Amino acid sequence: MRTSVDRTARTSSSRPGGRRSGRGLAAGVFALAVLLAAPPAAVAVPPPPPNPSDAELDASRAEASEKAGEVGRLTSRLADAEAKLTTLRNKVERKLEQANKARVDLQRARAEADTAEAEAESARAEVRSASGAIRNARESLDRFAAASHRQGTTVGSLSAYLGADSPKDLLAREQLLGAVGGSELDALGSMKRAQVRKSNKEAAARQALENARQKRAAAARAKTAAEQAQQAAVEARNGQASRAEELRAEKSAVEQQLQEARSRVGGLEGQRERYEAWLAEKEAEEAAQAQQAAAAASGGGASAPSPQSQAASVPAGASVETVVQRAMSQLGVQYAWGGGNAHGPTYGIRDGGVADAHGDYAKIGFDCSGLMIYAFAGVQALPHYSGYQYDAGRKVPLSQMRRGDMLFWGNGGIHHVALYLGNGQMIEAPYSGGHVRVVPVRYGDILPYATRLIG
């Protein structure tokens, strides 16, 4: 059995500054006197844990402070690097969406050119028909005029009918021929006017066709330029790939260093705290022993109060609309650039860059705008381009956004869209290699307005 004198002497030598040595010695002497008169009892408090010195604690804290400063600097560098990587990824996404837009625009321009071609051909056919009718009428009129003076077989029946031998009868015959010729001339004039109208229509159709062809050529050039810009962005990102891996490794190493530094500081602090707790328990034990001895001598006693505790709980709940349910039903579906329609995920398409590198053309899934097409299929048909989807509904400030609104990114050109779920969460088809997921709303590069299609 250890006595209070033994513990007090050990505490004075191991604890910095020899704290409580006088008070502990006095209590120990008093307790020793009582214990000598009382029956032996077991010691409840275990032996003392290690107690680091103040010098050790100060050195550890200084090391931790220095490491914290280093971690802070590295964290800042990592934050800058991550921001650059995010910007680069957004740039690639923006170029992908611009290529998507160019592809849609080219399809529309081709359709418009085909329609204009058909209309122009129809107008040309009408002009040819009118011209043929005029030729036929003119030929008929020429034959009629020639025959009327020839008394030939063409109008022989007419001359026989008239039986004109006298000047009076001949005059009547000439009047009749003039009336018939005037009717033919009126018909000929009407045909010529119709031809003029059809010729004007043909000219307008030719102009519309030329405009459509020019628009189709411009769309083709825009598609080529968008694909070239996309390829340049992909090459830039690929050039940074090795650097990104280095940054991730450096970040992991720094986080490990920070954890180790905190563990060292926490270990020493924990030792000191455990020692302080042991010391408090030991002092309480000695005080209780002294109190019991005094009570035994005087016949009194004492009691100690007991602590109380409390608990709390936090309720939670949410609701889901049809649009959100459709989007949420696709959680985990893989990303495929150009994939997705109103009926569900589809094969992706080739982009000549990132999407091809991930094999999106061979995957069945969604890209960001394709997921929105599926989610809103029962509400509104959306084009497969986030830029056009941004203008598909009513704009509301982000401060007023609510569940079911579409969010967009890309102040320099829209490159991404997601569906807001409420409570700061959204669902998106993020990028090649990813899957449909729910994540917190990202406010970097987000547009200040959301698009609302419902309500």
C-alpha cells in the first residue's frame, strides 16, 4: 500500500514547479495519522499516467504551430490549384456544350435548307407550268388568227355556217372573229399575269434557298470551329493531367503531415489531461479518506451531490415532385456525352476528345442537358443544349430558387445544368467518367438566375 507521503513526494518531483507540495504534504500527514488508527483499505485510484513536462508541451506546441503555418500555406496553394483545375474542367465542359450547340444548329440549318429547296423546286414547277400554258394559248391564238383570214379547214366550218357572200355578211363574220380573238387575248393576259406572280414567287423561293444555304454553311463552319476549340481545350487539360496528379499527391501528403502534427500535440495534451484527471481523483480520494477519518473520530458524515444529464433530438422531412422523382430515379446512371432523351438514357456520341477517351459513344447514359430532357419530359420538350434550356422558362434570382428549378454554370458561356432539390442540394450528370449524383450546390461560376418551368 502506497501512503500519501509517497504519492506527494512523487508528484512534487514529476509535476512542473512542484505544485501543491505543501498542501499535499499536510494532507498526507493528516491522512497518515488517521490511517494508522483505521483498518487497512485498498487504494481506488490507479498509478499515475505519464505526465509530460512543460518544456515538452511548449516544444510540441511550437512544432504544431509551425506545422499549422506550413499546412495553411500549402492549403492556400492547393486551393489555388484546385480552382485552376476546376476552371480548366469548366472550360472543357463549356467547349463540349458549344460543340453540342453547333451540332443542333447545323441539324436545324440543314432542315431549313431542305425545306427551302423543296419550296424553290415547287415554285420553279409552277413557273414552268404557267409558261407552258402561255405558249399553248399563244399558239392556239396564232392558229386561230391565221385560219380566220385563210378560209382554210381550221375555221372552214365557221365560214360555212356564216355563208357570207355579201359585204354585210362579211362584216358580221369579222366581228365574230374579233370577239373570239379578244377572248383568247384576255385569257392570254391572265396567264401572263399568273406567270409574273409565279415568277415572283420563284425569285422569293430562290432567295430563301440562298439564305438557308448560307445559314447551313455558317452553321457548318461554326461546328468545325467549336470542335477545334473543344480539341484545344481537351489538349490543354491533358497537358495539365500530370500536374493534377502531383497536386493530389501533395495534398494527400500535406494532410497526412497535418494529421501527424495534430496527433503529436494531441497526444501530449491528452497525457497532461489524463494526468490532471488522475491527480484530481487522487486528491478527491485523499480528501474522502481524511473526511472519513474525521467523521469516525467525531461521529459525523458527509455526502456529495450527483450530476444530471439532458438530451435533444432534431426532426427531419422533405417532399418530392414528379420531375424530381424522374431525375432521382436515374441516380448512379453513368455519364455519356450527348446521351439521354425523354424516354431515358441513350448511347452517347463521339466528340473527338474527352468523351471519346472515356468511351462515351459506347456507353448508355446521360449528359447534363440530357438528364434535364428526361426529368421534364412530362412538362416541356427541351432541346439537347444547356444554353437553350436556360431560355426555356422563367428566370428567377438564385435567392428565390426552389425545388424543381434548373441551375446553370458558365458566365463566359453556359456549359452545365443541374436540377435544384432544395436544402442546398442538386442532382446532376457531372462529366465523362462520372455518374448521376446528388451534391451540394456549387456557387463558383454559377449564373445569378435559375430557370423555372413549373409554377
